[in-house]
Amino acid sequence: MLGYGTHLLSDGLHAIVDGDFAMLAYLAWPLVPAIEYGGPKSFVGHVASLELTPFLALEFLLVGVSLLVWNADGRPGLRRVVQAIRR
């Protein structure tokens, strides 16, 4: 339950920081209609349309720090994933 709750919070973090609480309506789906998002419908189109905002830069920084810590810790879990893929 803790993981589920924190995942929901992290998904809504951008809307909470921006004060755009209407964007949190997805949390009440299917009780409320789904949000219609603008912009490209494909993954490549979405990535191509990204703008480097301070929030996105912070997210990249957090990913980088996480990867450095994971590497310094000996990359736990990697061997098991590689073994599962090779089967």
C-alpha cells in the first residue's frame, strides 16, 4: 500500500507543484471522465516536444544521482535481470 500511495503522489507531483489540481482528475477515473491531453500521441513525438524546464532538469538530475548511487552500490539486481533475459 505504501508503494502504491507514493507512486500516485509522485505521478501527481508536477500538477501539485504547478497548482494545477484539475490535472489530478486521473486519480478519480473511472468516476470522472479521462483527461484529454494535448500534443503528440506517439512516444517519439512526445520526447521530441519536451522542453528543458527547471522541473525536467531536476528530474534528470535525480535519475543521474540514482544511477550513480546504484552503480556505487554494486548494481544490485542487475545480474538477476540479465540471467532472466538469457533464459
